[in-house]
Amino acid sequence: MAESPIVHIVGARPQFVKAAVVLAAAPRPERNVLVHTGQHYDASMSAVFFEELAIPAPHHHLGVGSGPHGAQTGAMLAAIEQVLLASSPGVVVVYGDTNSTVAGALAASKLGWRVAHVEAGLRSYDRSMPEEINRVVADHLADALLCPTARAVEQLAREGLTRGVTDTGDVMLDVARQQAARARELTPVGRHLAGAPTTPAPAPLDALPPEAARPGAYALATIHRAANTDDPSRLRALVSALGRLPLPVLFPVHPRTRKAMERAGIEPSPSVACVDPVGYLAFAALLEGAGLVLTDSGGVQKEAYFAGRRCITLRDRTEWPETLEGAWNTLVGDDPEALVSAVRSAAPTTAPRIDQFGDGRAAHRTAALVDALA
Ligand code: UD1
Ligand code: UDP
């Protein structure tokens, strides 16, 4: 009898990064079927990750695109259901906390198929974040809960979830380790920052003043959370605060944020260089070269921690509290004054970074577990 397939559901930028290493570690690659919901679709938000991280082309591209939560999640649910009915999977693997995650988990569990959730057990304890709702629902539907940290395992236990729970380590640490040398050596920004500077600096560093396009001389910023982008006055205050920092800011702007800035007529000050989103490798090189990281992203907080770069997080809460230890990460909420003063007082930290995210082999553990489950 033919083996039942392992169906992986992805759709948004951080999911391509996570699935890249899990798919690469699959003991039997031919069993794995990749479904792209189409939640992210710009080349800089999707195709670049498939190219750089050698992710196989999706077997199914659902082309769902953007929309309000209900319409987007509902369209994904209906389209994923069709794929699952046609493929009779042994297990459906969902990643992280986006609408693609919850749609995949719901479609599979309603059809009676097993669900594996990669990045299970994270909690910000803030239900106003759509991601919190997505991750709680996905965890409670999942049969295999694959946790990045010991804290995630404990958080699940507090909700009564103990069956099928494994601390695999964090697949994003695997990617960061696997790609660090490529980021430094293969990208023009990586080579420039690693000691082979060129004049002019390569894009997107050329958007900064020339003296800022060197290691430690700029801050790297990303903003895309609904809470920070949907309220024009809040976004205006944050972007204006970026312009009052003591160092220039390189700001690869998420399309959601670009549109919100355009709608509200927000013009950043000249010390804030707004550029298009960059690929994984260039971003890793820019992060390694940054003097400081400013973000509201979940993944970027951790990547800053992995790279030993201080991070200031434009949120009240984080689902990665491990990064707050040793002052590697500071939460400043949406208060622009708190942001400016945190940056001004940010001394380099020498606190040890505790090895809480695994050993860099989380993807192998994850791939082996889902292969055994299917
Ligand atoms: C989504 C996830 C969020 C994750 C983020 C990663 C949900 C609820 N949110 O947020 O958890 O942190 O992805 O980046 O699932 N857009 C484009 N081109 C694209 C993609 C989006 O222009 O390729 C624009 C559209 O105007 C769209 C908006 O961005 O309406 C928001 O996109 P969406 O995928 O709904 O949410 P994100 O903010 O990207
Ligand atoms: N990232 C990227 N280019 C960018 C910004 C981010 O490649 O211009 C990568 C980043 O390295 C991380 C992932 O995108 O691996 C994080 O995605 P995002 O911040 O959009 O989502 P979140 O982690 O908050 O869900």
C-alpha cells in the first residue's frame, strides 16, 4: 500500500523559513507535500524565500491572497479542505501562528486527520493579538505539539495539554545557524559588512548615509503588527520616534506597513531609510551588522538574540520571554518616548545568552516525529 503523505501548510514569510529546514530534514522527502495558501504573495515576501532557502516548489498553490480575517481564513479553510480530501494525508503539519496555521489545523482536524503544530505552546497572554488566538486554537486541535522551548511545554501543561507534547528545540535556530555563513559570504551586504566594503555600499545599505553603512553604525527596524500599523496616529508616532534616535535606521518596510504609511501620509525623517523587504540572507547579514534591532516581529526578536544583537521590541508583551533575560531584549510597547530613551540608554550587554532554543537540530527531530506519525 502506498504511504500516506505528510502535508505541510505554509502561507506567510516566517512559515517559509520554518518549513525550509523541516522539509530539508525529511527522512523520506517524496512523502512530503507542500501547500502554499497564498497569504503572502509579493516576490519579496514569498518567492525570494523559496529561492534562497531551496524550498521545493509548492505542490498546491491556493492563491487565497489578502482579506479580512474571516474572509481570508474561511477561503483558506475551504481550499485546504479540497487538497486534503484529494490527498488523504497521514498527518498535516502547520507552523507558527498565522491565519494559514489556524485554517490548516481546523481543516485537518474536522476531517479527522492528525495535526502536528510546529512552534506549539507559545503564549503572549494577549488575546487582542490575532496570533494569540491562532496559536491557542492550533495547539488545542493538534495531536503532536512540537515545542521550541521548555517554557512552551510548561505553558501547554497549564492548559491541560500534555499528550503528544515534545520539546524539539526551535527550528528557527537551525535556520539561523545553517544560513549564517551564506548570509555573510554570498550576499553583497554580508560581504560589505564582513570587511570588504565597497563604495557606494550595496543595496539596501546604500539608502543609509555612507558613514552609517558599516557594522554597528545603524539600527535595523521592522514593524508589521496590526496593533502598530492599523492605528495611523500610533504608526505616525513610532515612525517619528525612529527619526529621533541617535543612529540612522534601516527600515525594510512590510507591505502592510507601507500601505498604512501611504494611506496616512506618513513621511519618515531623512535618518530613517525605508526600503523594500529583503530576502532571508540579506536580512540575516543586516541583522548581524546592526548596532541595534528595533522590531515588533516575533521571529526577529529571536534572531537578534541568536546573533547577540540588542533588541528593543515595540510591543507590551512577547511570546518569547526568554529573550528578555540579560537585557538582550526590552519591551517598550507603543510609547515613542520609551523607545527613544531605551535606545539612548542601551549599553552593550555582556550577559550570557542562555541556550534555551535547542541544539540546532530541532528540524531533524520535527521531521522524524511527523514521519513516524504519518
Ligand atoms: C501575517 C500574520 C502575522 C505574521 C506576518 C508575517 C495573520 C493574522 N498575521 O501578518 O502573524 O507575523 O504575516 O509577516 O496571519 N500584503 C501585500 N503583499 C503580500 C502580503 C501582504 O501587499 O505579499 C499586504 C496586504 O495589503 C494585506 C496586508 O499586507 O492586506 C496584511 O497581510 P496579512 O497576510 O493579512 O497579514 P500580515 O500583516 O502580513
Ligand atoms: N525577514 C526577512 N526580510 C525582512 C524582514 C524579515 O527575511 O525584510 C525574515 C526574518 O529574518 C524572519 C522572518 O522574516 O526569519 C520573520 O517574519 P515576520 O517578522 O514577518 O513575522 P513574525 O516572525 O513576526 O511572525
